[in-house]
Amino acid sequence: MQGTVLYAPRDVRFEQRDDPKIIEPADAIVRLSATCVCGSDLWYYRGISPVTQPSPMGHEYCGIVEEVGSDVGSIRPGQFVIGSFFASDNTCPHCQAGFHSSCQHREPILGAQAEWLRVPLADGTLVATPDRPDDDLIPSLLTLSDVMGTGWFAAVAARVQPGMTVAVVGDGAVGLLGVLSASRMGAARIIAMSRHEPRQKLAREFGATDIVTERGEAGVAAIKDITAGIGADATLECVGTAESMVQALRSTRPGGFVGFVGVPHGVNLDGEKLFSSHVGLLGGPAPVRRFLPELIELVCNGEINPGKVFDLTLPLHEVAEGYRAMDERRAIKSLLHP
Ligand SMILES: [Zn+2]
């Protein structure tokens, strides 16, 4: 098959790779219907995270099960499935607590920007849709594999409740879907922080009521202004830089929570400031497996359309352009069709 390999910063190649095979009896092989480029892939693409060897890329996927190992029971060939970027058994204490991305047997998914994918722990990792979905649902179903599940987790972790005022730091695909998630959870006011017009527009479409273009001190001041000096009840941190994390903490009222899902790069929190802030923190790699059944239902019933974050669709063999467009912020998120 053909698949995507990152050799060095900005050196994305689409090349011949071995067909994935069943290795463990709990594995499944999925023929991918769609895949995409993640904001977190850009950390490697830009050389901010080191690339030490040629690395198969991609961890967001959905498609048709082709083959299953001898221990797989609930997942069957022919089903349309979506899975998380971490394989999980769905049975260990951490999975039972809803934190599948900390599963005691977790395995990262790598190499999903390809035609086929091996998924370990298939019964625990994959969730099948009730029927074979129409093609127009596939982009939205694909987002549940990571980006929508991550935005949703940010809102759950920030304890968004009906009637709340919610601030969202970051206007990437995760931040935009954090807006959609907060809206779906009944937030009364959603403040999106963005200085890019097309992203502001999509944020409004997803339910943002206010846009703040300022950052740093001025950004905090703008949120305080909107909230009568109080701060947001809940804040979603969807970037992962030191600046965005401080922005999120300082935008939140005492007693409020920050859900942080941006992969941290250079974030070092000041213990005393954190102590005196009275702000709660929960974050990490989103346990998207927990949310898959609920979010699949919302997508299949047409209640949410998170696939709107894909503003560039390419054939898989043009994956390098998918990375370039996101790196240059010409695209919010690139969908790839094998
Ligand atoms: Zn587990």
C-alpha cells in the first residue's frame, strides 16, 4: 500500500509501505475511508518536536473493517468503524473511569495517513456506526477520532454546564470544535479568541457569541470586560503554549475550571500563581473512546456537523500539500481521501 512518512521537518513523503497485517489476535485491519492531518502533526512537521527517524504519520481514521484477529468478538468485517488515536482495552480501571487514553494497555496509533491501518485491541478501541454511513457524513465521523473528541473533552474537563460563560483559547480545529462542544452543552455565552476572519466566522457558526482578537494582557482584559470583571466560568485551552495556558488560567474566575488539551510545549506553571488563582485544571490526551458512542449518535442524527472544520480536501497522495496548507494557515484542517 501507499502511506505517509515524515523523514525530517517539512519532508513529507507518500511512498510504498508494507501492507498492515494481523499481528496480535486482538487486531483488526481497517480500509480507511478518510484520514486527515492533525495540528499535533505540525509540531513534528515544523521541527519543534524532533524527528529522529522516518516516521509513519497519522492517527485520525475511520473506515471499513477488512479482517479481524481470532480474539476479536464484537467488531466484524464489513462494519464502518471509528477509533481513538490510542488503542485501549475498554476494560481496565482507567478505561472504566473513562480515561481510555491512559489505558493500562494503551498503544499509540501511527500510520493512519495511508490506505490501510492495523488497529490493536480492536474490540476496545473501535466503535461501529449503526449502518454504513452516507458519504456526506464521513468528514464529521472522521473528526470523532480525535479533533472533535478532543474539543468535547476540553469542554467536559472544564465542566461546562448550561448557562455558563465559556472562553475558548485557540482557533485551530480543536478550539473551533471546543466552541461547538460548549454550545451543545448549553453554554449561554461563548467567547472565542481568534484574530483570523474565516475562523471567527466558523466559530460563530458553531455557537460563539463573542470574539476576542487581543492576546496576552489585553486578551485577559477583554474577557474580564465581557464578564463584568469576573472571568469565564470555564475555559478551554486548545493551543499548548506557555502564553495560551497563562491566558486560559487568567481568563477563568475563581472556582472555575480550565480544560487543557493543547499538547504543552514549554509550559511551566508558577505554583504560587496557580495556588492563588482558585482555578481547577484537568487536561491531557483526550479519552475520545469514552465519547464515541454519544458523538456518533449526534453526527448520524444530524445534530452536529463538526466536519465543517475541513476546509481543504485532497486525494491522499497529495498529503504533503495538506501539511503545507495547514502550516501556512491557508487551511484550518486537511481531509485526505485514500
Ligand atoms: Zn484500559
